[in-house]
Amino acid sequence: MKDGVAVIGAGTAGLIAAKKLAQLGIPTVVYDQKKVLGVPVRASGILSINGLDGLGIGYGRAITNTLYGARIHAGGETMKIEAKKAMAHVLDRKGLNDLCHDEAVANGADVILERRIGGQKLDLLAESNIIVGADGAVSEVAKHFSMGKIRKYTVTYKAEFNIASEDPRLVDLFFGKNISDGLFGWFSPNAKDILEVGIGVDSQSGNAKAAYERFTASPYVSGILGGAKPISEGASIIPMSLREKIVDEERRVMLVGDAAGQVKPSTGGGIVYGGNAAMMAAEAIHDHLSGKAPLGSYERKYNRKYGLDTWLHSAANAIYSGGVVLDLAIRAMNALGVPSFLSKYGDMDMPSLTFRNIFKAQDSYSY
């Protein structure tokens, strides 16, 4: 296949890239070593509605719950942010992956399962294809083509229980050094009578399974679980910073999604950033093959769109994981009416948009 694209990894980002490439008329083959896509499910599935709508996926069948806000807990303080309109959906991640697969194939991409591509096979593919590495946080494509490191990882451990949430419209987030070093603990009402309990820790400073066991043994959490046994559980690794290089123009290699470290460092969520990056990569490939722009335009476009927001998410992570007295901060924000502002103007994916929305609201009240 001359001047085609080989996508390595049939996760969400890889399949979105394949769909876009096929729509642009570029021969595309996706390779994945798994026998069944999306199994096992490693990551949680809370995604903002605005972010999801921007991906162009017909995701309706994958929705398992709809969220209107969050309760943020630190020490003995709680801040409740609840909007009047729906803010996020909880999605069945395997269902979402299956939808992305079907859309990629419907648009003309080929998907080949049980095919591991690494080492010399990558070199052979690269002779006549542009390579898109979408093979996860520990990317073999990135390693093989010497595309540098990701500086920071978070490891999570989560489990699902047959328990009804106190309020299925809200997700609960638990912060504090006594809970997690590097991220937070959470309760997510994934579906009716299905509660996900999880925690994330910095990969260099803690053990996610041990942190999970301490979290679930605490009086508050153990009281909610009431001795229930998990119906599923598992660990995952999440990149929390961009890889040193996401494009190699000379060898025509690009990275998208977790392989590139395209996540929100405040939460570890990667589908919206990675999915948008996948579409940007496809457009850059089209422009490159048309002689309009180099492949490196992809990296520049991504940084323009998400650079500031990635920095803001990183700053938020540094604040809550750096020993700040969050209970006092929550008390102050409650007193100042911050939850009301966030419920009206907040954006889960783009904190810069939150600030712009607030400033616009202030201007509208100026005379």
C-alpha cells in the first residue's frame, strides 16, 4: 500500500484517526493485537457532552448515565457544583470503542485484529506507509522510533459494585494527601445500581492497589460499600504529560492519544483531547500527501488548541497534589459563591474557556 496509513492500535483515538483518514480518501489499515476490541476495560468513561459532540461520534447507544455536576471533598469540607443542564455522560467504554470501530469500517478503513506490529514489522510498514501510533501509554511505536519519554504517569485502580449512588446525577471526588498522592479518589454512578469506586496515584510515589485498599477501608467509604464485593476491578496506567516528540517527519511517524500523552493532567481523561488530536493528525496527513503542509503541522496545531489548557490542567494537578490545605480553599470558595459560577460557566475540558465565559458574563453586567 503506497502512501497509505498504518494505524497501530484500535483504541478510540486510533479508530477516530482511521475514520477521518478514510473520509479524506486515504487508504488506511488499523492493526491491533487484541482478539476482542475494548477488552479488558481499563479506563473510566466520564466525558463532557461538549467534548463528545466535537468528536463526531454517534455515541448515544454507549451512554449508561448522565451527570449534572460533582461533589468535591477535602478534609471535612465539601463543595457541590451542580448545573441545571446535563454536563457529562458516563459511557460504556467497550460500547464506545465498538461504535468507533463500526464508523471507521463504514467509511472505508480496514481493521485487522490479532496482529501484533512491532520491531522489524514496523520498519517494513514504514517503507510504504505513514505510521500513526495509537498504541497506548506504553507505546511500542514511540519506543521503536525513539520518540522520547513521557515524564509523568498516574496509575489507577478501580472497581464496580452493585450499589445505587446517593445521587446518580453527581460524581464524587476525594482529595488530600491522606487519600492520594498525585490524583484523587472517586465515586462514579456508572449506571443504575452500578457504582464505580477508584483512585489514582503518581506512579513514582505510590501503589494504586494499596491506596485503593486504604481508601475503601476508610469509615466513610466502607460504610457506603457495606461489605459488597466488586463485580469487576482492575488497574490502568495514564500518561500525565506530553511525550517529548509526537511527530517524526523524516520517518513519517505520528503519535495520537495516550501514546502521545494527550490527556488532561488534572483528571487523566484522554478521549476528548486524544480524539481531537487524531482528527488533526489525519488532516495533517492529508495536507502532507497533497503537498500543502508538512506532517509537523499536526503538532503545532495541537499545541495551539490545547497548549494553554494543558498547562492549566497541570497547574490544577500541582495545586491539589502539592499539599495545599484544600479544605480551607473549599470553605473559601463556598463563601465566595464559586460553585454557582462553575455550574454556569465551567468547562471540564477547556479551563481557559471557563475564564473567558466568566469575563464575558462580567462584561455583560457592566454599564
